[in-house]
Amino acid sequence: MPSQWEDRKKPHRNIVFIGHVDHGKSTTVGRLLLDSG
């Protein structure tokens, strides 16, 4: 029986956000996650 990770159909990407405090990193990541589903 395949595990839940083996039968994923969507490709994945690792993304890193680097920036100063209070420059909207969390807001940007939250919006990207919301838009991508």
C-alpha cells in the first residue's frame, strides 16, 4: 500500500524567505499558501 507521500500528484517546492523584522514575510507566505491551495 503506497504511503500518503508517494501518491501525491502536485509537485512541491522549497522556498526560503529572508528579511528584516516587520517587512511582511509572514503575510507574503500566508497569501502564497492561500492562493496556491
